[in-house]
Amino acid sequence: MNLISSILSSTSLIASLSQVSTNGGSLLGTLSAPFLPKFLEDGPLPRGFPWADASAQHTNPYEEVPNTGKIRPYNFVIERGILSPDGVEKNGLLINGQFPGPTIEANWGDTFQITVTNNITGPEEGTALHWHGLLQKETPWFDGIPSVSQCPIAPGSSFTYTFRADSYGTSWYHSHYSAQYADGLLGAMIIHGPAHAHYDYDLGPIMLSDHNHEEYFKIVQRFTGSKLVPNSTNNLINGKMNYDCSLTNLTCTPNAGLSKFKFESGKLHRLRLINSGAEGLQRFTIDNHTMTVIANDFVPIEPYETNVITLGVGQRSDVLIRGTGRPTDSFWMRTDISDRCSHSNQPHALAVIHYEKAHASAVPTSQATYFTDTNCSNDPISVTKPLFAMAPPPEPAFTQTIDIDFQANATGAEVWVMNNQSFRANYDHPLLLLAKLGNTSYPDDPQWNVYNFGKNTSIRLILRGLTPLAHPMHLHGHNFWVVAEGVGQWDGVVTRPENPQRRDTQLMDFGYPYPAGMSYTVIEFMADNPGVWPFHCHVAWHVSDGLYMNVMERPDLIKQRQIPSIMAQTCRDWWDYSAHNIVNEIDSGL
């Protein structure tokens, strides 16, 4: 009997643990989780919508961002806590006692105001939260990256992030301090915007995440600087899955509980898929159902149908699914960590879809969707066409080739490098704040890996993968064009030059055959967002091992920014803390 058959044969839909035991205060994955509205209604709406008459097809989402004047306040308290997401007890890092953390919502053009209190003890750690995919054009200092946009939030301190919801769609937030988010510091971020497809019900975020029973810091200790790669121990949907307790000597309860969702026959359902894992490339399917993709990351696209959604870490896809089942039917929702592209001891995750009259304890008997696991790429960029058409410049102002490799450093540690340089953070000196003071070149600190692109107005990065591993590459502060991808050497041809795919995270395949081959991904972006922007692989263990660089954009304009005094105060708080406490930075720091 194979692993998935074994899991199915032992699965019961009668949970052995309460939701509080598995996920704390989170309602995700339960039938009590509310459907999401089309937008948040809390006052007079111009032309009937918070964004007035803006549309996905005709409004430039980067230049015509509304300003509603509405504040969306949240308070986050970060503490350690014990939960059992899959039945195995884990001492994790939780936001308001929840895993996943609270879902935050806003309308496009609202302002988030999120106060984060660092109550991490036993041991103490710094922290910072990143709001994945937001451009932060007005507020680059609130991007949430220690050593780049801010100093870490010191233990016992609070910090308030205030920024515009300047994009719309589906995303998430997570810690960007070491590999902290692998222990639970993450949550969904939903920004309601112009409709670009009809649907009846919005089921809300569906977070797909590999899961480790071991705490993140112990994993970093064991694997940083080595050729070894950690295998995740399970795979979760909205923070839930069962586990075979015979495989662990930790405190474990069988049939802890699966996530459940409700479909209605004949209705159209929106699912917001988010890969919020640490390493696993996910293949998402629903038995006997076809999905229509309507957005990737924060970019609405022309709809297309598929049976499987591929998501690298950090990527999101919004899909529509017609309720083609009968009212009494139940089906499996599945996501599988790719055996070819990732590393997991138990790669299969299950959730249940019940139609409106299905019995609550009925175990589905549906058969899995067949798909081939032949590469580590997203759907072809030729089929992912943005609704709002934008062409990159015919020729970029500047082109930079970046080789991604794995090498031994001067100490003999094996680290990831970009153009032969591995990254290491300096928590005491955020690069954005240094640039504001005129410090824009760092020849004595090559480990900061800063690329100063000066006054160039558009940038092309030619990424070349020299190892047999895939990388979800994420650029902060931008939705970039993906103009080409493949294996071998790029031939210079741009895919659909009048309107290439745009997104903020793109999977980079590995070359075939290794070691003679290489892969390439070519991205372009306009240098219209002055700041220092991280560009990195979103596999937590890869960025932890140095696969990271900084894009310094328009330093002449950075100097003109008025940076809030709270940024300096946060650094003073951190300096005071770190002067009296050893900060055990054993990896890149990010």
C-alpha cells in the first residue's frame, strides 16, 4: 500500500482534537469560517464601489491607486505557544494565539495600520513582518525587512506598520527574520478590488504549507552551511492535516482533523490559493473538478482552465470552480508537494469539500486528478496574459546577469550565492536608512550584496540557474514582467512582448541535464519605486543560506524621502537590546 492509500484508509472525518488544540483561535479550515464579501461596506461609496469606476481591464493598477481615507487597524501580539496542527504537539510562534495568523482585509486604497508587539520569550528573538507583494511606493520603510528597511522589533517592544493597500487580490504576510515564519508567523492578506470575473461565493484563503515538527531554529542550526536539505514532515491545508503517529516519538493524536469546505451545486466558487510554506512546491487539485485561473499573485489575467495549479513558495492563484457535483456529494481537495522539485517525508495533504446536503462525516471516495510531475515550472508564460496590458520598454535601460549557484565560502561552509556572493544581514544598519544618509556603495561589506542601479529607468535581470534545484524568485516593491524562461541559454526571444506575464514571484526551473545544462528566467521592471528592495529565493532554507541580493533603485531620490522618526527609534530600541543580549544570528538573518 502506498503512502497516500495508507493515509486515506486510516482517515476519519470525526476530528480527535478541537480546533483550539490544532489551530488556536483560527477559524480557517472550518465550516464556521465566513465567506468573504465582494468588498468591505462601511460608508458612502462613490459610484457604488470603494474604488469608484476603476476596472481590472482599463485602469493602470500602478499609477491610479485610489485613496479611500479608510484606516484598517489590527493589533498583533507574537508569542510562543503549543498547538497540534496535524496531531503532533509543536512549540511554535503564533500571532494572537492563532495558526495561521489572523486574516487581514481591506479595500483597494485603504490604509492598513498594524501594531506588532514582540512578546517572544524562551528564548527571546527579534522579529519583523513583511506584507508580501505590496509595492510600498509611498512607504518603503514599512516593507518589514530587518537590515534593509528597518531594525528588528526588539523583544518587549512594539512597532506600528502604516501603509496603503496599493494592490488588490490575494496575498499573505509573514515574518522576514531568519526562517521564523516556518514556525507559524504568517497569515492571509485579502485586498478587495474591481471584479474581473463573476462568482457566487468567495471561500476565502486556502493556505498550502509544508510543515515541520521540529522548531525552525534547530533546523537552521543543523542545515545552514551544508549540502543537506531538510525534509518537511507533513503538508497542511489551512493549517490542518492528519499524521501517522507511528512515525514519531513526539506527543501525537491520530485523526487530528482535516480542513472542510462547503460547495453548492450549480454555483461558482472563488478559492484564493496561497503557498505559504517554507520549501515545498505545491500541486493543487480537486477531484472531478476543473479550475479556471483568474489571477496570479496580484495580477488579474485572462481566464484559462486547468486541472492542476502549480505554486512555488510565495505564489498565489485565484481560481473559480463550478459546483458540478450533486447536492449529496463529497470530494477530496488535495495538494501534493512535488517529489521532483522539493523534499518531504509526507507530501500529501487532504481537505474535504461537502456539497450542501452531504453527510458531515461521509469520507469521500473520489479519485485523484492525474498529472505529471515533469518540471518545476509554473504554467507556460504564453498562457498567463494580464487583463491590463502593459509592454516593457523595447530595450531595457540596464541589463544584469545573475548566476545562482551553491559554493563553499572562505570558512568552508556551503552557501547559496548570486554572482559568487552570499548574503548576510546586518540588523544594526538598515540599508534604506543608510541610503537616505547618502551611503549607497558598500565595497567593504560585499556580504550585503547591494546592486546600485543608479538612475536607470528600467532593469532587466537575466537569472541563470546552475544547480539542480528550483527557486521561487521574489522581488519586493514590484510586479515584474516575466519575458522569458526555459533551460539552456536564452536566445533573446521575449514571450508576448506587447503584454508579458506580470507577477511578484516566479518559479525558476533547474537545468536539464545536470551538470551540463542550466535554466534561465528573464525578468524586467520599471525603476519607478525609489528604495532598497530585496530580491531572493522564497525557499526559507535557501534565503537563510544566503540566496539573496538587494536592488538599490534611484538612490538620488531615496535621499529626498522623509523617513518617519519611528524608524530611528526602532533601531535605538534594537541597539539597546542587542548591546545587552547575544543575538544568535547563525544564518543570513533573513
